[in-house]
Amino acid sequence: MNLKNLLCERADGVATVSINRPDKLNALNQATLAELSWLITDLDNDSNTRVIVITGAGPKAFVAGADITEINGLSSTKAHQFSREGQALMQRIEQLSKPVIAMINGFALGGGMELALACHLRIASDSARLGLPEIKLGILPGFGGTQRLTRLVGRTQALGLILSGEPIDAQRAHALGLINEIAPPEDLAQTTQAWATRLANAAPHAVAGILESVVVGQETHLEAGLALETARFAICCATEDMQEGTSAFMEKRAPQFTGN
């Protein structure tokens, strides 16, 4: 696919995807969603890519929301389709067996916050602002925001944020458990890259097992989650990487994981 709204750089097992509509504060229009859906599938199938970083081009925004000009013209039928397609993409990202890191370099509002919520880790600039302001437009979050935010911070905090529509700063987002780490703007890329490099060098079967056990496990009852954990643990113990990891530990050296 000829990407017009995205940039993608691949190096050392890490693919960095930038939403590239800075003049629109990287708003997610339907064309961008289609490109992102295609690219996520391509990166998932790329054996050389072990970690995906998603960010926004320019200094102001990660993604400032969905494209309001498009939403304004949606019929109820088209709105239903738009929401379901957006939800499918967010679910696809959340269920990837490779870790996805949101590098939040500015505003993450509406669909932008929903994209960040679908990622496995969120690293934010200390000047970032996050929120779901849809109520001010006479609508509600449609890409999974009502569900993922509630699961992350609980019903009381989620309703407060969604019903007020007011953005919060990175410090409060961190206190609520919405983001993993805060960095000064000038250190954001380096901090995110440190996470990405660490994960790119980890054992892929272990990473995939952790992601599935946590993401899928939280949606089911404890016994099923424990059974999934056991199954993934057993798979890891049948890999060469497990032998390498345990041997390296006993030999007091750094492991070299291959994915086998």
C-alpha cells in the first residue's frame, strides 16, 4: 500500500510508526485508519519486527482525535460502520503478539486517546494532555474508549473523565495508571527507545505469552486465565530461548534470544 498519512521506520527489531498529518494535529480520518490497519497487519507478519512504536508527527500532537469534518457528515448507518471499523483496529492492536508502545508526544484526545489505550505500554511527554472530549461534540467515544478506560482506571474515574470531557495532564494520567512513564519532551524518544530495545531483545515467545495472558486473561474468569498462563508457560519451556535464558542466568552472562 502507498502510505500517504503514515511514516514507518524499521531498525533493530523496532518499527516506529508516525501518524503524519501534523497540519490536522494527526487526526484519524478514514484513510488514515485504513492505512494503519494495513500497516499493523504487515508489521505483525514481519518476522524482523519485534516491537512497534506508534507516535504522532510534529511537536504538538500524538493524535488529537478523529477527523471532525468527516464525523459531521456521517449518517447513523455510516457512523455505525465507522465505529466498528475503528474498534476492530484498536482490538487488533491490543491483541498483537508483539508489544505496541504509544509514544505520546502531545495531545492524545478522543480517537487518539483510544489508540493509546489500545497499546500495551504508554510513554508520555510531561507536556502531554489526554482526554475523551466527545461529549462536547454531542457524541461519545466510539473506538473502545468507554470500555478500555473503565478497565484501566475503574468506573468512577472513567465516568468522571468521559462525562466531563476535560483533558488531564501527564502527571494525573500517570497517577491514575493510564501511562507507564513520563519523560521531558527532549528525552521522550530516548526513553521510549529504551523500552523498545529492551523488549526487542527479549524472548519473543515469552513476550507473546505475557501479552496474551494479561490481555485475554483479564477478560475471562480467574480459572481460565490461570489455565492460559500455564499453557503459555509450557510453550516457553519447550523453546531454545528458555534453555538460553536459564543457561545465561547460571553462567552469569547476557542471554541471546533468537525466537526459537
